[in-house]
Amino acid sequence: MTDIESLYKKVDGMILIEIKLSSILQLFNSFDPSPFHEKELDTAAEHYIIDTVKDFPAKTKLKMIIYLPKELAESEQARKIKPAIRYHFKYRVMDADRKFRSRFRYGRSTMLIGLSFLTIALLARQMVSSMSHELAAQIFADALLIIGWVAMWEPVTVLLYELWPILQMKKVYQKISGMEIDIVPSK
């Protein structure tokens, strides 16, 4: 099996993420009306960069090289590419923070609701179990126990499983936003 690093060029100990463009506009979302330096990256370009960064361990040093035709590589717009990419991924970091805080608040509130409901269900189960030992009463008591634990499903899912992918993506965005970027004339 081929090592992932062997698929990429390496210079000065850094893996190169190479992007070859024939136009600067290929890098940006053409529907975004923002000023050039604040434009959103094209979805395909963003996914390529993110997927490449995710292919490597967090401590791997990466460098982005953007190849442009010679006349474009030295233009004013080309000089704005680096800050535009950084701005884009810094915005993604802020968005990931917002999503994390939102999901965490949601997880906390559902945990409070779930624990309250579980407590009520367990108390009701205890009352039903102590009042009657008939089969129907025991079935109802067990149903209350199951319903109480089902109420905990959502908060447990949110707090144990949904928050970690958001934090992982935030780290990827942070790495990209601080990555060294070079604009080079294509050969």
C-alpha cells in the first residue's frame, strides 16, 4: 500500500498542497457578491484543500502552492489570494465555534430535560411497582423505565458524539488559515 505522503511533493520538510489554475476566478465562488478579498472559496477548491489537510496527521507541516499563468501570478489580484484564503478559513473557524457553542447549549438543555424526565419516570415506576405486583403493573413500570432512558438518548448523542467532529474541523480550519501560501507562475 502506498503511503499518502508519497503522493505529494515535499519541499523543506513541508508537504505541498498544489493547486493549478488558469484563472484566479476558479478559486472563488462566482455567485458570492463580496469584495474580492472577502470572497468565499469555490466549493470544489475548499473541499480539495480540506480533504488534503485531513489526509495528514495534525503535526504534519503543509504549504499551499497556487500555480497561475505568469501574467496573472504577478497581478494585484494574485496578491490578494493569500489574505482571501486566510480570511475564508478564519471565518470557518468562527463558524465552527458558533456551531459548537450552539450544539453544546442544545446538549445541555436536552440533558436537563432528559434528566428531569428520567427522574419523573423513575419515581413513577417506583410508585407503580410498590402499589401492585400484577403483570400489567410491572409491564407499565418497565415501560416507564425504558421511556425515561430513551429521553436521555438525544443529550447523550449530542454531548458524546456530535461535538467532536465540530472541534476536529475547527482544528483543520485553523491549520489552513495559518498555513504558508505561495503564488507561483505555472511552467
